Amino acid sequence: MYELIITEKPNAAKRIAEALADGKSIKESYQGVPYYKLSHGKKDIVVACAVGHLYGLAEKVKKGWIFPVFDIEWKPVYESNKSAAFSKKYLNAIKKLCKGANEFTVATDFDQEGSLIGSNIIKFICNQKDANRMKFSTLTRDELRESYKNKSKRLDWEQIEAGETRHSLDWFNGVNYSRALTAAIKSVGAFKIMSTGRVQGPALKIIVEREKGIKAFKPIPFWQIQLIGEYNNQGITAWHNEGKFWEKSQADKVIEKTKNAKEAKIDKVERKQFNQMPPFPFDLTSLQVEAYRCFNISPKETLAIAQELYTSSFISYPRTSSQQLPESIGYKKILYDMAKQKNYSEFAEVLLQKKELSPNNGKKTDPAHPAIFPTGIAPKGLNEREAKIYDLVVKRFLATFAEHAVRETIIVDINCNEEIFAAKGTRTIEKGWHVFYAPYVQLEEIELPNVKEDDKIVVKKIELISKETQPPKRYTPASIIKELEKRNLGTKSTRSEIIDTLFQRGYIQGKAIEATNLGISTIETLEKYCPKIIDEELTRHFEIEMEKIREKQQKKEKILEDAKDAITKIIVDFKKHEKDIGEDLSKANRTTQDEMAFLGKCSVCKEGSLMIRRGKYGSFVACNKYPDCKTIFSLPKNAFIKSAKKDCEVCGFPKVLAIKKAKQPLEFCLNPKCPSKNVEGEAGRQAKAIAKGEVKRKCPLCKEGDIVLRSSIYGKFYGCNRYPKCRYTEKLQKNNSD
């Protein structure tokens, strides 16, 4: 007999086994799923792994496309989701291993999702009513051993119940509302799978409201007056103290009064120094926002990378709301370990010389985990984007312990013929934490000449500048995540997934997020006929109620009954207007499809439009004047294609974006014969030599094939001639350094 420890992912199982083993752990497998045997003290232990959720909610009995439906149960995910078929072998492996166990410990991530994954395995696979629970924030050896030593004798039932409630609420809302919307479109003879949900609807409403605000915006003209001067050969720029002139006649009076001025006098110089405190430690949202700002990495990808860094033991658990680093994480030990890493040794050693280590903690807390921090374990084998996120986490951690920066603002009042202009500047006097967080500090440094009161400056120019008020900015993938958090909609783990779903459904598009006609019409239609579906207050109410479950102030059953009652009333109201809703949505869907398929004018016939079409063998581009114009272009099959909304600078054909999972979008010209796809210079000469067989190179991957010149819609590249047995490729530019 042995103790069975259950983890959330294979990598976590490996880490826990290595940490707890007194000697070496023994790796075995069942149906290709790894598990580990080890001894710890006088105990025999087996560590098994899940692969995320092995169970999901589904209807008890499927009765067709009916709604509302609330009769649900937990079922293995492979039974209801074909794409989750791989999870069956993990379930089977745990089922086999639990037969020889007399003690059970859950070591999944300590949050609602992880706790729910563990409890479902204990309940449905192991047939146990309870189990031990390990709690940890890093997968380091010391913390894992301490976590095992201090494991709880019961599961964290409050967190599990909150997780069960969230899944049930999401299922009730998502399935019933999505079926209702899809049925509405079917009722008018059209078809499109529609979706909305408890958080998805309010999130789309926020984006649509911003879009409508932008479209309804009417710019208002205003004028500003700028003075450009010089003092001791140094330039100085100042703006009239009035700021914005809403009446041009008032601005003209100032221009008239100052138009012949050759010099101006310094009336006042005001200097003010202030301490700029270090940044707070990262919670998940601030990490996602900062990664987008610094690297343009989407929030969804940032979370995936951070999760990978966590399971590799390089950083702490990323799904946290905390901006606080407690002393218990061991500041000094982490810094001693960071001092061994070449890139951070200098900074770590400076901090270790401080008498007291105290991070600049923020106010946000999380009952389960601290803020995100590096463990001190030196990473190996990181790709470029993983290395960027790791560097960001490390430097943020170091910066929180550093000294404050000292900055100085200077305001200079300049009197020109009794009209006052103000020049403002800000500079850094002591860099403090800026050094530790470089190159991610983005602060404007404006140096002004060292002027004193009554000094004279030479007036070079005074000009009237015409401007207009600007519409509100569109949300970015990062700023909408921040907005959802501010409104208490969704969770730190789900917000990026919700926004991704809105993109996939065609409700929104673009890096600066723009609501499509379908997205706008969906919200307008629901607001008109069934506003409760997208009611932000209702969603927030249930978020607060779920938090009460974890605090033992509310029960799951009460919340779910309230939700069923609310959804039933909403659906009854919805069905009264089903055809009207269907008409509006169907029309908007057709318009959106045309918009998203349009690439540009046909460069061949000059009359038609090039459109993305979908056929039996995948997507392609064709002129809508077919059969009069037979222009057609192939598209890559392994990518989502959308318009880049611009033409090729070289040949004038439209450009498109190829979007692949976990990769940067690739922009290319549709024209396969575009001159931009030819490589010039030395790289081009080498390519021609390889193409003619004058130069031969063996494939560095398989060692058997030869490197040949190949072409695709993206342009020319090198590849192995044994394709598809060997899939080695490289860019032509790479050979410039050969």
C-alpha cells in the first residue's frame, strides 16, 4: 500500500517526485502517462498527474436543442469533447494507481480551478470522500517538502464549493443564452453558432459602448499658442497659460499682442523635487498589462508563458491577485540565488548589502498566493518570449526592494508682452529603482535651460496651433483585461480567455479592439429585447456571492437557485421576441462576414473585390466577379487568415495576416510573384547557387537530406529535400552570417 499524490500537470508530478524522494524517484508509465514511485521517510509514495480538468459539466440526458436546461452533472471531458480525447488515458492511469493506495493527497494548484480538479478526481475516480491537501506557491524542492510536511488533513472545501458554483453558473448562462441566440438565427432560416455568457456578454457590451462612443464622437475645434525661444543657445518651448482656447478670436488677440516680440522675461521659476516609489510586485493582471506594453505579448499568451515558467520552477504561481511579497518567501535566499545568475548578479548583490529588505508592497491581496516572484533557480532552454517574461518578472522583483527615485519638476513662467506662457520639464535626479527595472522604465525626461527669475530669453517664434478634441481610445487586449478587473467581472484566470472568445466569434477585431457589426448588433438587439443577458450588475452580484462561499457566508445551493430563477425569467422574455432577435442578428452576421472577407480591389480586373472564400479544401482568395474574372490565390491551410487592411508597397496587391497559435501574426502579400519575395544581395546569390546545384549543404537536422530552395506564399526559404519526412526549414537571411 502507498500514498497517492495527485498533481494537475505532468511537469508538476515530476517536480514533486524529485522534491520528496529521499533517494531517486522511479519513473514508470501506463498507457503512455508518466507516474513516479519514491520513498519519503517510512512511506512509499506514488505521484500521478492529471492534465487539467478531467471532468466537466454536461447535461445528464440530452434532449436536443432545448433551453433553459439546468439538469447537469460532472462527466469525463473526453465523453463530451472530442478535442479532449487525450485526457482519457490520464483518467485511466489514476484509476489504476488509486487501487493500491490507502492514503490520498491532492497537490494541484491552490486555487478554485486546481482544487476542483483535485476534488473531482478524489470523488469520481478514487471514490474517496476526502483527502489531504498540499498548498504551495512555487515548485521548488524546499517549499514542496515543507508543503508536504504541513499538508492539511482535509480538502479546501470552501474553495471547491466556490469553484463548483462558478462552473455551474458559467454553464447555465453560457449554454442557455448561446442556444437561445443560435435558435433565434435559425428561426429566420439562417445559421450561425452564436455564443454569450455570464461575463462574455457584459465584456462585449463594454467594448461596444466604447465603439459607439467613438462613432458618435463629434470633434470640437480648439486652439493652443506655442512659444519657441532660446536661452544661452538652448531651446525652450512653452505654451500659453490659458491652455485651450475654445474661441479663435480670443487666441487671435494673444497672437496680435505678441507677434512682434523679440524677447520675453522669466517671471517665475518653480522647482519641486519628489520621491517616486518603486513599482508594486506583479499580480497576474499587472504582469499581463506590462508584458503587452513592453513586448506586445497578448494577455492570453503571457498567462500561458508564466504558467510554463511556474511548472518549470523558475517563478511562483502566476494566477494571483496579490501585489504583496511576504517575508515567508525568503527574500535573502532568493537574492543569493539570483546573485549566481550573470544577468542579475550585480543588482542582487547591491540589494543584499542593504540593512533591511522591504518590498514596496501594493494593497491588493490574495488569500491563496503571494505576488509573482522568481524562485532563484536559473532557467535553461527558454525561447525568446519566455526569456522576456522571465526577465520582466525578475527585474520587477528586484526593483520593488530598491531605493526610491528622486525626480524634479520645473515650471517656468515666461512673460511675453504681459501674456504668460509656461514651460514644464521633469528630470530624474537619482535613478534609484530605475536602474533595477531598466529597460522597462518609460518616463519622459524634459530638461529645461537653467534659467532664473528676470532672465531674458530670445523669442524665435509664437504660433497658433489648431487642434480638435479626440474620441476615446479603443481598448487594447491589455486595457480591456484591466477594465474587467476594475469592474469585478470574471476572474484573473478567465478574463483573457473571454476576450479571445469574443475575437473567435467575430464580435470584435483588431489590435486596437473594434466591435464588428455583429458585435454591435448583438448588444443592441439584446439591449432592446432582453437586457438582463448583458446586465453587468447581475454578473457582479454573482461574483460577490461566490466570494462569500469561500468565506463561509453563503451556500452554493442558494446561489444556483437564484441563478436558475433569473435565467428562466430571461429566457421566457427572450422567446417572446425570438424572430425579431433572429432577423437583426442574421443581418448583422452577413454584413460582418462580408467585412471580414473583404481584402481589397482586384488588381487584375480593376472592377471586382478580392474576398476570402472557404471551399472543400480550405480557404482561398478569389475575385467576386467570377466567372468574368478568374483571379484566385491560395492561402496557407494551417493559419487563420484576415485582412491586414493595407496594400503591398511594392506590387499593390492586398496584404493579409496569417495567425498561428502561440506565434506572432505574419504579414505577407497575396501576390506569389511579388518582387518583395525575392532576396537580393549576397543572400540572393547564395540562394540561386543552391537552386542550381552549384552549392550543396547537408540538412543539419536529419543529416541525410540536402538543403534546397523552396517557395511558398510567404516567399522563398531553405528546406530539406526529404520533406515531409524531415521538416527542417530556415530563412534565407540566416545565411548572411554563414
